[in-house]
Amino acid sequence: MTSHPTPASVPPSNPVPALASAPPAGARAYRLRTSRGEFAVVDVPPADGAEPKGVVLALPGFTGSKEDFTLLHGPLAARGYRSVAVDGRGQYESDGPADDESAYAQAELARDVLAQAEALGAAAPLHLVGHSLGGQIARAAVLEDHSPFRSLTLISSGPARISVSQEQRVKLLREALDRMSMAQCWEAILAMGPPEEVGGPARGLGGQNHLRRRWLATRPAQLLATGRQLCTEPDRVAELAAVPLPFHVLSGAHDDTWPVPDLDAMAVRLHAHRTVVAGAEHSPNVDRPAPTAHALADFWDRLHDEDDEDHGHGPLRHG
């Protein structure tokens, strides 16, 4: 499926702490049990009266967490989509080793995603969404095994390594983590300026107190390993384009991590649907959640309609 850029003005167990920003009614925060361990999730069902259309598995970015998708849950529920946002291994409220970077190799994180998809056991179509680093992990999961998924959406996640300016920030952060504790790093980050501008946690919901809690709970080895991945990721777009899934590339109108023209070019190479959210930057899910959610649901609705027209003969290939 291709289009031109579109500006857009498992039951609960082991409960996790209260969310920093309240999700819609019906949301459940729990630990999703999988064959590869437990992962903290926020799981929001379709709204009452909405036709159930599918399930969304959403992966956050570097220094992010499941709360980065909080403002998408309500609009997606209204459109008939169950949305499950997850903290990856070692990320905020999901467990992981503090010092063993091998646990956070991209292949390991990709297999975690496949285990999460299996644990959800959704009879409805499962749409995979990854923001920034989460997009590259989602890509790796789909390249490992695309069969659990009906589509892949990359939000502000580019074809290869991050921009030079962002790479320098990540390297500064990694150097600090080599010498200081997470708490000391946080204080150093605050002394240098707004955290998202000096290599610290991305801007998100819940204010600075939540960002601090999230930062201190994230495992240092996870940040070191995934930061290295962002600085070395190869271009795997050609491999991904060979996968028989529909793709959606969504971003803000401005992005310092991957230039928007690079995201445009990637969408062309993937024969992907492309959405540019006006007024948003690297985190359109936080900056402009309503148009972001509607763009996501519009893309999935078209696939839902295609599947209905296919009279049960299986998902249509894209392209």
C-alpha cells in the first residue's frame, strides 16, 4: 500500500505501579507472562460499542517506556483497536540484568517481541508498532518471523544509524554511564539542561518526577547496549521490503534523530503508506496524539476492509 505524505493538522497478574498519566477506562496494567519472561504492559480494550478490529503491540524508544503511548490508547479504543504498550527487557518496569549487555542484543530483544506476540494470542489481526529504537527492534522481529503480524508501523524510526548530532549525545550518555551511577547521571543531565536535549530521557508524559523514576528503574546495560545499536545500525530496508507485510512510516514534520527526507525515502523503498503529522517532532505520539492515532487507525482500517473483501482467503500482500 502506497500513498503520498499525509499531513495531519493473558489475564492481569503481578500488578505494576500506577501510571504516570491515566489511561482510559478499562485499561489494565500488569505483567504479560511469556516464554521469555514477564513484561510490564498497559492493555486497553476497544471502547464499549466499537467494533473490535484488531490488536496493537507498541514498542517504545530509547530511554522511553510504555507510557509514551498513553495518549494514543483512547482514540485507538474508540476506533475498535485493543492497544498493548510494553516496556522492553530492562526498560522501566520490565526486569532485566543491570550489567549484562548481551541480554540486550537486538536479536534477543526481537525474540522478546515475538514472545510477546505469542503470549497475546490474539485471534484478531496483530499490528506491530515501534517508536524510534522500538521501530528498529520491531523491524528485527519482523525479519526474524513476520507471520504473527498483519502490519508494521515505524514511528520516527529510520533506515539505519541515527544522525551525527544524536550519535554524539548518545556517546556522551554512554561515557557517563561507564563512570557514574544512574542517579549521578540524572543529576549531571539536569545540570546540563533539559534532559531530552542533552542525551537524557526523551520528553514524555508525567513530568520530571516520572522521567526520573523511569530513568532510575531502567537498567544501565540496556541503555549501553541499545545506545550502541542506535549508533551502528545498518541499513536493512531492502531486507524488510522483501517481507510480505503492509508497512506504514509515520513521523513528525521535523526530526533531529533521522531527517524527515530520509524517512520519506525509506517509505518509498518499502512501498509504504506514509504519514507526516504536522506540528510534531520526534515523538508524534506525545506531541500530536489525536492525529497520530487517527492516522494509525485509518491505515489499519483499510487493511481490515481488504481482509473483509478477501472473503476469508487470508491477508493480502502489499505493494
